Amino acid sequence: MNQTLMNIGLLLVRIFTGVIFIVHGAQKFQGLDGTSGFFQSIGLPSWMAPVVATVELVGGIALVLGIGTRLAGAALTIVMIGVLLTAKKGQPFGSIEFDLLILFTSLQQALVGGRFLAVDQLFGRKKAENSNVQV
């Protein structure tokens, strides 16, 4: 496969995954009282609502910019596992397919990193140039 096309594909997944989390994190902050109430209704402490909202918002921004991409991807993967084990527990596949998709695009970012057009590359380039290992 053409390396440029692969990089563009990974870039698009990174950016759109980030945008989705930015929107969802911002929505949680806009209705934080309701989000806290929902968290309590599914057995989670209300203090987790602003924590999850922050992870989604900051993690989404990090993905879009490609800053700390692996860490952001890992944190967002954990959030999505939490969603599937709590809010979406017991729901049929048709109700969780979007959540699964976002889980795996987040996991992809944790595994692959920012790569193409990412701020991460500004700091990791020297290390990558000195390495004999092909990624």
C-alpha cells in the first residue's frame, strides 16, 4: 500500500475521532448537572461526570492536533470500555456499534500514535531518524 495514502487514512481517522470526542465532551460540560445525574442513575459517582467530560474534550483536542496521541488514545479507550460496561451494558449490538467503532479508533491511536501531520512528530522525529527499525 502506498505509504502516503496510509498516512492520510490514519490522519482522517485521528482527526474525526478527535472531533467526535470534542463534541461529546463539550455536550457533557454544557449539561453537567444532567450528566452527573445520569452517572448516578447507572451506579457511578457524580464526580466522574466532569472527569469523563474532561478526558473526552482534552483527549479529542489532543487527537486533532496530534499531541500526546498515544496517551490520549489510551485514555479515550478506557472511557469507551467504561461506557460499554456501564451505560451500554446489556444493549444489543445495534445500540453499541458506534461505541465499538469509537473504542477501536481510539485504540488504534493508542497503538499507532500521531504519525502524519501531528505535533508529536516534531518531538519524535530525531528518535525515528536515528532508529533502524521501520514502523
